[in-house]
Amino acid sequence: MTHPAESRYSRQSRFAPLGLDGQERIRTASVAVVGCGALGTVEAEILVRAGVGRIRIIDRDFVEWSNLQRQFLFEESDAAESLPKAVAAVRRLARVNSEVTLEPMVADLTPANIDDLLEGVGLILDGTDNFEARFLINDYAVNAGIPWIYAAAVGSYGLKLAIVPGRTACLRCVYPEPPPGSQPTCETEGVLAPVTAAIASLAAAPRFFSFGMRSIASIARLNRSVWLRIASSSGVSMFPFSLYPLTCMLLFPGRLYASRCTSQG
């Protein structure tokens, strides 16, 4: 039995800034989720349930038992079979929404294959866990003019940053170089499932609304500053870093940028 799209998405399209026209734009959108772990699984499911037309899931890893605590798309059977995460995720998501075109890519994102893996997408979602991959995504996205959203979580805190080339700072504006030394990871420091789910949800919101609203600039309006969101015993705190107006160091390398400057160079 099939159900009309207006029934499936009715509660979403009734949100006035989105509407039926916005829902149609969501239906024709194409998104890549790079990394299908604690963040990527939640991000992918939100977008699938929202009705994003085509979603490409890129991950090189296989489901392990330690993933089940926070990576919501996976089940015990996936870990028992040691399925590729991208394959297991798509198998589950296809049961959630058969209208969405899902493309599993069991691959490690590298400079050699990034053009092929991200070809044709209009938005890139960060579900990775290391700066090497994030800088690779950032440089590709800025050069290609594709919006992307950086997200990270470890322990009891996380953050997200929407990056729109030509409109906002990029990741290199915030981190000109990778942070020195060994960085904390979920494997070394642990992580709470509510934290990863909350950060992924916050990161996903501007993603599909940017497609539904009138222009991609809506991402910038939804993220007028870098908002660091810390999950703690006191709840969620938001700290604006006041990086606007912004000039991207990759697009305008001769100008001052990001937190080092509050004016156009």
C-alpha cells in the first residue's frame, strides 16, 4: 500500500517557511553523507525521513559491536555479519522511506577519489572523525562551491558549523592548521549517545531546510555565527564566536579572515 507524499510529509510541509514548494525542492535535492558513524547515521535518517531525493552514504568501515551503543541505524545482526556500514545503513533506510534513492559507497574518501565520490551532490554532510578527512572535504567543497556542514562530538560535548563557500568562513578559516598533537576520540575518551544524536540533529536542521527554503543562503542565515554547542549537566549552551562579516582564506588568500579579523581585508 502506498501513501501520497502530501500525507507522508504533511507535518513538515505545514511549517510555513518550508511549504509544499520547499518540500518539492527537498525531493529533488542530492546530499552526500561522509562517514556513517554516530553522527552520520542520525543525519542520514533525518534526511531520509525528510524526503531528500538522493542520498549517497560514504564509509569504509564495518559494523562492530561497540558501534551499537550510539549508531542508531545498526542492529546486532549487522555487527554479527560485520557488514559494511554504508550497506547496512542503506538496507535499514530503504525500509524507512522507499521513495529516496540511496547510494552506498564502501570507500575511504581520498584526494584520488573525492571527485568521483562527491560528483553531482548539492550538499555534503560531515560524519567523519578526523581532521584529515574534514580538511579534504573543506578544500573540495570550497573549490567546487558546494555547501557543507562540519560536525563533531566526543565525550559530553560537540559542535557544528555550516560552511557556504563565498558567504561564510571555511574550516581552514577557523583551523588554519590541524590541531597539534593527539586529539581526543570516541575510542579514547568515550562519548554519550544523547550527545552525538543531539549534535547530528542540530547539524541536519539547516541542511534540509536550506534546500526547502528559497536559496542556499538560508544556511548562512541559520548559522550567522559559529555556534559551539556543549552538552553538559546544565543542558545545551550556545556560544557565538561572532565571526561575521567573514572572508574565506581559501577564496581570498590575501585577506584577513575568520577570528583573526572582523572586517573585509
